Amino acid sequence: MTESDLRTAAEEIHDQFSDDLDVAVSDVEERLRTLVEEYQVPLEEARRSVTSTYLDEAGLEREDVATGGGGNDHVDVADVDAPEEWVDVTVKVVDLWEPTSESIAQVGLLGDETGTIKFTKWAKSDLPELEEGAVYDLGNVVTDEYQGRFSVKLNKTTVIEERDEDIEVGENTVEAEGALVAIQSGSGLIKRCPEEGCTRVLQNGRCSEHGEVEGEFDLRIKGVLDDGTEVTQVIFDEEATTDLTGISLETAQEMAMDALDTTVVADEMREDVLGRYYRVAGPTFGQYLLANDVEEGIAGPDPESVLIKARSI
């Protein structure tokens, strides 16, 4: 580390807080120097520590302050591999879903050629709405990480510019493992809209876009994997569902016809697979992992405790 590096870091931190705190560059530099020279703290770690101190003093969140240093790295989605980094991305809005908090304006999935990543846009940032299917240059977003999964956050300093082009979004494979502790509603024998290009699941014989239609039967499981510390929502398609349960689409239709009730299929599946351990891999879509590869019989916590949990859900 050189004197120039220390001075540059101090100036960048000062620029971040100049609108919120009355702090001199020399004061910032002195704090950095104490950590680096007296306590042998690496410069980047010292920089994070000093930044956190000023965030507390200003009553701000990390997302509330802009980066310094004259620009960010423009990265691919697949290259986001560390939290608390300020980056620029060019992405397509793949999916939007309902926010779970009033503090969140939008939440969903962004993607580029290298894969997909979750995003959150804070309500207090007062940014324009992102439209599903549109492509944007997003400048000054901050990366985040939770239980090994990375995301990006849009904040009041983020610059949004829509682009008149499309992006072919690539798939990024994610792995998860654990006990299958729940099978959610919408599992078992379902009907999908037969209209070309539409695969929506029918609700009471209706497609949300095409109205009443004669649906086509399909099989799936919307399940929940729990490894003891993290819960993952997983969708198993017809092939994976048959492999897991031994129930084919034809067999499921016969079961439903005999019982005059389609719910018997999902009930039978629950008996077959709840409490078993699986490792699954595939792309993510929204909050779900799409199970392209499935391996059964993974060792895990006490099976009896998992079965008790499974029965309680």
C-alpha cells in the first residue's frame, strides 16, 4: 500500500458522505491510517470498517450512499460472487413477483447471457418501474449475499436506462439438497392451457389469459427442500415427478378417474416422497429451482425428526 492508495481511499469515502456528514478528508485518512499502520488491517478491510462507522453516524444504510472512484466494473450476472460490491449490469427483467414488505417497490429476477440473479428495488429509492421482458443498463447497483446466494439491490443512486434490444437469457445451474418436507398446492395431476406458446396452469378450467379452455393434463411437484438451515422451493416436471414417485401421467389420470378427484394423485405422492433426501440441480425461475437433475438418498440430519417436520407441514 502506498500513500497515494490511502489518500485515494480517503477521498472516495469522503465523497460518499459529503452530503450527509461534515467530515474532512484528513479525518477519514487518519482513521484509515490507524487501522492500516497500527493494527495491520488490510486497506480494503479498513475501508469497509471506516465506511460502516460513517454509515452509523449518518443513520444510513449501505445502499443509501453512492460509490466513489469514477465508475464501477461492468459485470456479467454469473460474475457476481461477493457481497457489498458496486457494479453496473446490462440485464433483462425475466420475472417479477409480489413484494413481501412495504419497504420493497419491486422484486424479481434479472438475467443476461450468463444466467439469472434476484434483484430488489427499495421503495424509498423512488426509481422508475422496471417492466417484465424489457432490457436495461443498471448503473450503480450493490451486490448482496444470503446463505450462499447472490443478488443485487437497486438504490437511490442507481441509474436506469432502457435499451431497445433483447437478451437471450442463459441458464445458471443451482444445486440444493435436503429432505422433501412439503408438497405445495398445485402439485400432482394438473391441466395446462393448450394454446400455442402458453403453458399456464388452469384454475377451475380457466386460463388467466385465454379464458375457458379444454386443458391438457400434466404432472408436477412443487416441493420444499430443507437441509436444516435453508429452505429451497423446487419444481419437478413430469419426467422428474414420475422418477420420484413411480406414478406416470397415464396412471395419474386413471387414479383421478377412479376416485373422481384429482387431489388423490398429490396425496399419493406425499405418502411416497415426504421425508426422503434429494440433491437437485437446475436453473432458477423466480423463487423456484427447476429440477433438471435429481439424486436421491443423500445423508442428512436425523430422519425421524425430518419426518415429524414433514407431517406437520
